[in-house]
Amino acid sequence: MHSPLEIATNFVEIGIHKVKLSAWKMMILGFFAGCFIGFAGIASTTASATVENGSLARLLSACVFPAGMAMVLVAGSELFTGNNLIIISVLQKKVRVIDMLKNWLFVFLGNFLGAAFVAVLVVYGHTPDLFGEGLAVKMVGAASLRVEQTFSEAFIRGILCNILVCLAVWAAFAAKRVSGKLLMSFWPVMLFVLCGFEHSIADIYFGIAGILTSLEYSIAAEGLNFGTFLLKNLLPVTLGNVIGGAGIVGVGYWLVYLRHTPHFAMTIEDEQEELDIAEEY
């Protein structure tokens, strides 16, 4: 496996590669990642829809949802929350702040479109018909819970979530094999779902799917609409995700492993391995 210093160094190269993508590639790869997270969202809700015990239902959802991160890491895509780690390349003065923000913007837009795409097709493909429309009720409930939080609650849960998501990405890059990447990314993602923390891209799916389901199936959901979803959930959660991913994990690991750390001499094989890792990601 790669050491933490090697992971940090690799992330510098990965960040350089990411910001060099054209805007349309960022959007398309972001779209795929949004779809993957959307698929994980509907799967996790379906898995727990008929389970009466609340703790068991949440555990089942938590065990299913990491499939989304597995697809993001292995199939090739760009996820806004994971890309918060580009801050490492910025702190190393290898990437400009404006280029990092451009990446975040276009990837987030792609993620939004991908997650919304899955939400629309799930609802109007009438997947919520499952379990005598019991799944529809669960989908609306999942969205309603997200707009019932205060701004500060959603913000804090966003911080906690992206600490774990970025740790999942970081840990996945410790492994050299696909099996190791899947195993190491599973646990942090499982934990954030189990604990009820908030992931901005997942919430795009849950919010839009819940709103559309309430309209399509005439399920009452007081206070649930696009305005409350954007202002009470997506905005604070996204800000929290940036603080947790870039501000805590990214800056923290940079301070420990790269700040004032002499650049170690690399062999040609080491340099080629770093390039291979960046291209793979």
C-alpha cells in the first residue's frame, strides 16, 4: 500500500490533472458521478423501505450506499466533494485558486444534472410504486427530513460528512488494487450514512426525488419545495462539505505531510506510477 506521504504527493499530481480538464469534460464526468450517487440513493432507500426497526433500516441503507462511491472511484468520474482535496495542490502552489474554483463549479453543475437526471427518471418511471407505494412515502420522508433541519444543523452535518467522504477517497488511494480501494472506501461512506450526516450531491438526488414524488403521488409534505430545499439544505450542506473536505482533511494532511517537507528524489518508475495514478483517477 502507499504511505500517507505518497498519497499526499500523489494528490498533488491528481489535482493538477483535474484542473487541466476542459469544462465540458468536467461537466460530463461530473454528470456520471451525480448519476452514480443517485443510483446509490434510490438503492439505499429501497433496501430499507419496508424495515420497521429504525436502526436496522439505517444500517441497511448505510451498507448499500457505498456502491455509489465505488462507482465514482473505479468507473471514472468527477465528484465535487472528493475534488475538495484539490486544495492540496493549491497549497503546494501547483494549482491556482481560480482553477480549483472553476473545477468545483463545473463538476458541481455536472453532479447536479446527473443526480437530478436519475431522480426524474426514478419518479416518472414509477419506481416509487414498489411496496404498494410504500417506497414513495419513504422517498418523500427522506426529502422532508432534510428541509426540517436548521441552517446550522445542515452546515455541521455537511462538515462531518465530507470529512468522512474525503477520508474514503484518501484511504482508497492507499490501496494499489481495486479490491483494496473498494474495501477502504466502504467504511467511511457507510459511517456518514449511518450517522445521518449530509452529502450535497446525495441530497440533490434525495431532495429532487422527494419533491417530484410528493407531486406525482399526491403525498402531502408541508414545507417541502424547491426553495426550501435549496436554501435550507443544499446551500448549508455544500458550504459544510467544503469546510470538512478542503478545510479540515485537505489542509490538515497538507500541513502534516507536505508543508516544509523536502521533496524526496523519485526514480523514473516512481514518477511514471504517479502519472498512471493521476490518469486512472
